[in-house]
Amino acid sequence: MRQRLASVTLVVKDYDEALSFFIEKLSFKLIEDTKLTDQKRWVLISPPGDNNCCILLAKAVDERQAASIGNQTGGRVAFFLHTDNFWNDF
């Protein structure tokens, strides 16, 4: 059986705020944005050069989850984004 990492979850404060950052600032692609309930969406994004592994944006639903926003890896780096033009992407 061949395995691959399909997506990783990133807890965010607000779907649209996160989408704005990733799409407008980093030029990520919106892969899917499906409304599941009034408060919950299935939002997948990926960098422009690769959609083999996507980021699932998950809105924090309580204070415990909200407290992890920006520190989901205990102060470690969560993602390593390779680019061919750092200053352009920066």
C-alpha cells in the first residue's frame, strides 16, 4: 500500500481572515471551501506549485482551541515552505 500525507490541520481564528492571508499574501490556491454547518466549513488550501498535501483550515470552536492559534507546535516551526523566489514571496 502506498501512503501519502493528504492534509494537515491548522487551527485559525476565522476562516476568511486566514484565507485572505494565505491567498493574498502567499498566493496559495483555494482547493475547497464547503459549508458543513452554520459555523463549520471544510476549507483546503495549498501552495501554488503543489497540491499533494493541503492545509485544512479549522476554525477554533472554544477557548482551549483558540489558545493554540499561533502556537500549535509548542513554539516549534510547523511548516517549511520551499520557494524559488524568497523575496518575491516575502
